Amino acid sequence: MILQRFAFIVLCALLPAAIVLAESAPDYRLQAASRDGIGKIYMGREISHVMGHRGAGWLERSRRLYEEQPNRVVQEMALAPDAEVADIGAGTGYFSFRLAAQVPDGQVFAVDIQPEMLERMRQRMRREGIANLTLVLGNENDPRLAPTSIDAVLLVDAYHEFAYPWEMMQAIVTALRPGGKVFLVEYRGEDARVPIKPLHKMTEAQARREMAAVGLVHLETRDFLPSQHFMIFKKPAEG
């Protein structure tokens, strides 16, 4: 009887922690994979395949200048010259190098999980003598950025490919300074006219639900891009 009573007391003590853990755990389930997905469902959305380094040419296509307006995207971020910025899922550095030019007194952290992508950027950095760009080899659930070190994070057509979106965004939020911003750019899932595979698009409503799950606050969505949402989220300031 004494042993049973002790076990009951321990269980009651652990119950609140278990409830918190359950509420914060990622909502994943598995199903048969579709043609463009990995069969992993998060908050009702199937996660898409990752574009590999062999698709680097697509990231550097000439028409991307007017299709995605990268210079306008960087301008709309309104970064301070000394800002610390992370480009997550940087790929070939299509946005990373533009960000580096925008923050001459700051630092850009180009994060990717593919060493081949980082090597492409490294070669260009050497050719052009770029010193304020740091290459970071992340993994599927951690961008490997120092806590409270980043002012802004840019995610362009990458978030929908995260195999562990909840864990990855938790790590990103940890890396952000209080008041730091996440700029999320995704092809508009609401618009059937956008000629992108469905799993490589996101609706604004879905994106807002997933960002709210890690504590990010939606500030606004600017639809100045031809086919993409430009969504701005903020990490609440301490206190």
C-alpha cells in the first residue's frame, strides 16, 4: 500500500510536465507518400521532397529575377546595415549574396543541409572576396545557429521542404533575438494559376498556423510578388 501511494504521488508530480510535453510535441503522422511528398504530414500538410544540389540550375535561372524579384525581397526586409541575418535553406546563395551586400557592417549566415550547395557558395565567396558571409552546415532539425544571435531570418521556398518543421522552427526561434523577425516567402497555395506543384506551395492560413505553433506572431503579409506570399512574423520581445 505504501509503495502504491508513493507511485501515485510521483505520477501526480510528473503529470503537469507530461501534459505540457504533449501540448508542445509536433503533430506528425505518416501515410503513403504522394509523388512529390515524403509521406509525412504536419498540421494537415504533406511535407515535400527537398530539391537536391543537382537542381542548382533551377535556383539560378535567369527568369527568377522577375518571377521572384529577389532584390525587392531584400529591400522589403528593411535591414539595418549591421544586422545579423540568417538565410535558411540558402541553396546556391541566390539570396545570401544579396543580403551580404545589404548588411555591409553585419553578417549573413547561409545555412543549408547539403555540403555541395555550401561549396558552390564558398567558391563564389573566394572569387568575389566576400567577407561578411558565413557558411553553416545545418541538419534536418537544427540550423546550428547560436541562441539569441540573429536579427532576421529569411526562408524562401524552403520551409515547405523541412522534414522536421516544428523542431527546425523552434531552433530558429531560439536563435532569434527578442523582437527578431522571420520573413517567409512561399508560392501562393490559394492560387491554382501559380504553375508550381501543390506540395511546393503554401496558403497564408497554413503558414500562419504553423508559425503560431512555435510562438511567432504574424505581423503582415505583403503580396507584391507575382506568385508568392511575403509573410512577416516576429518573435515576441521578452517581458
